[in-house]
Amino acid sequence: MSLSLDPSAAKYLIKAKIKVDGVVDKSDVIGAIFGQTEGLMGEELDLRDLQKSARIGRIEVEIKQSGGKSEGELTLTSALEKVETAIIAAGIESVDRIGPCKAEIKVEKVEDIRIAKRKRLVERAKEILQEMIKQSKEELPDLTEEVRQSVQIEEIIYYGPERLPAGPNIEKSDAIIIVEGRNDVINLLRHGIKNAIAVEGTSIPKTIIDLCNEKIATAFVDGDRGGELVLRELLQVADIDFVARAPPTREVEELSYKLIMKALKNKVPAEQYMEQMGWKKEKKKGGEYDKYRELLEEVKGKHQAILLDEKGEEIKRVETGKIIEEMAKEKPKIIVFDGIVTQRLVDNAYENGVTKIIATALGDVIKIPKSLKIITEKMLG
């Protein structure tokens, strides 16, 4: 009784095709191989002895009969060295008859089992490693995100009598970002932006209106219909300086750092945005605004500026090109002029104690002090 080859000891796998001009069975093929190779390869490579000593495995044969002929495959494992295995393969190939029938056995390949195992091992190791990397990518951000969010939630303050969710810098910052809800504030905090405050609905709280009067206000809303409604209300009742929007259909609370920065970088002046949308601001009522509207109409097209004192009384009228020079001399509290407000004008106005500038439009101004109020023609209605 032959012993089976221990799979862990196998080095090579011989694979061959069998073609027989006649009908034969598996046992006929195996018998022909043992019979016709006996003595052919020397005593040391006798197939029966090699099987008994478990240096080769069983000859496995799959055979099918069709149309009076037989075809199939043969496999044989070997624990022998490379040369001996090659001789065994050649010996099997030398069989030319099976039973009474003419036959051909053609060795297709002698596969190094260790190389095949190694390839499978490498492929499997790659799969395992990829899964480990995927898990670590999923787990680590979750862990850091959890810690970060807990800190961010702690950083949220509730500002004003309406207790509006806001970042901790809302009071001390010269510029604020007005968002729709608490989750928007949290997302901005997540990315280091601490001067946001939420309106929490389409009815704009008085706290927001007051903040907009004191600070440079940017409305940053969702890119959907809801965001548009909040923005429209904000632009009507509050002194919004700039407008930023999330990409279409996206919400501020879900935006990545890159998209937040891109939206804020691409903010546009509120007046320009309203013009693009075809929106009109409701006229502000009241004597003060009526007066500024009339004075601005007076200097329109004349390139003139009117300097007023703290009571709104006229000091003098000057050419717009001489505003900065005259401001230093006359120390007005209010300036009305036909032109665009620049950063240079804002800086000089602040240094000279000006509290209000009424002008045709606001230019590319980055920083406006809390003590200085800028009113444009569009704001006057």
C-alpha cells in the first residue's frame, strides 16, 4: 500500500494532458504509466518505490470518453529535486500506449509549488495590509474627530439675550461670520474659525442686527433655497458687508476646510450680490437716513465731499481728492462724498476720529474699525 505525499513536503506539481485513441479508464492510464516507466529511469527513480517512500504523490487522473476516444488531465506532486522531477515528467511523457490503444501524454507544465504558494502568500498579505490601512484610516480620524468635536462643543458660547450659538471670539473680533444654525458654527470651529454666530431661523434676532452695525459682517449661508431665504432677510434688516455661499445644494455644516476657505475667499460685497440677484433693499426710514440721502444727491456727479460735525451740521465742502487732507484739518465726525470708500480713506478717517462715512459704494476694504460706520448709496435705498 503506497503512502500519500505530505502536502507540506511537496516542491513541484507535474501537470499533463492525456489523449487516447480509444476508450480507457483512470486505472488503465495509471497502470500504463507504472508499467511503461518501470526500469526506464533507473532503480532510484522507480515510481512505485518513490510512492512508497512518499517522495512522489499519487497519480491523479481525470478522464472523459467521447466519440470512441478518451481525453483528460494528469497531476502528480513531487518532493524530489528539480532534476529528478524533470526526469519523472519526461518518463511519464514517454508513455505512448494505454491498454491496446495509441496514446499521447503531454506535460503542460511543471509548477514550483513553493513559488505559487509564495505568490498566494504575497497577494493575501497585500489584501490583509490594505484592509489594515483602510481600518486605520477609518478609526484614527474617528478618534481624533471625536476628541476635536468635544472640545469644539465646549468652545461654543451662547451670545446675547437670544442665546445664539457662537464662536468664542464673537465679542472681540472686528469681523463676524453669520451662519444659519448651531451645526454651522460647530463646523467652522472644527476648522479653527471662532468668530461665527448663528441666526437660528429666518427671523433675524436683534443681537445679529446690532453686531452687524458694529462689525464687518459676512453672511455665509447654505447653497440651497433655505440659505437664499435667510440671506434675503439678512440683507433687508441687517448691515451685511459681504456674502459667501456654500456650493449649490451643499450645506455649511458639511463643508471641508478647503471648501470653507474657498467660499470665504470668493465672498462678494453685499451690494454687488444684491445687484446680481436683482434684489432691492427696502428704503430705510428716518430723518438721519433721509438727510444723508439728500446730501449724497447734492454732491452726485460733482466729485465733492461734505464734512459734517457730530450734530450733522455742515463744516465745509471740498473736492473728493482733498478729503484726507481736509479731514486732518477740520476733524469732521461725518463725511458724505460722491465716490468709493477705500482702505486708505478708512484708515485716515479712523485716525482723525470720523464716526460715519456716507459714500456711493464700498471698495475692496478688508478692515473697518468698530468705531466707524460706513453707509453706501444702496443701503440708503
